[in-house]
Amino acid sequence: MRVTVELIAIELPQFGSDKSRDLDLEAGTNVADALSGLGVDGDPAILAMVNGEAVPRDQWPETPLSANDTISLFRPFKGG
């Protein structure tokens, strides 16, 4: 299945200058598995949303992905 990963105020070396990338994942992949494959699962500052809905870190292993989902990754930031 294909999902899109979009980066918001974050950079990943494997994305180069791209801010989004389509990934082909096996059916049944969850958020934790997808982020582990990107190498960001161990970064406590990474926050994730799936289709615009926040997914708490403790729910990553329990949150399945479906074809055409969008995973948004970002770090918290302040504005004023």
C-alpha cells in the first residue's frame, strides 16, 4: 500500500530537500513500523499525525495505516 509522509518544520536526510514522499508499505503496517523504517521512532521530539489527526506516541503501535493515508511529522515549535 502507498502512504504519503510529509515533513513539517523537520528534515530527514533520506528526503533530501523534499518535504513529502510516497512510501510503499506492507498491508497491516502501523505508525510505529512506518516511523521505525524512517529512523525517527526513537526521537522523543517527533510528533505524528495521520490524516490530520494527532496520534499520541503510545498509540503508534496500535494505529494501523491504510492506503492513501498521509503521515505528517513535525517537532513542536513556538510562535508569537
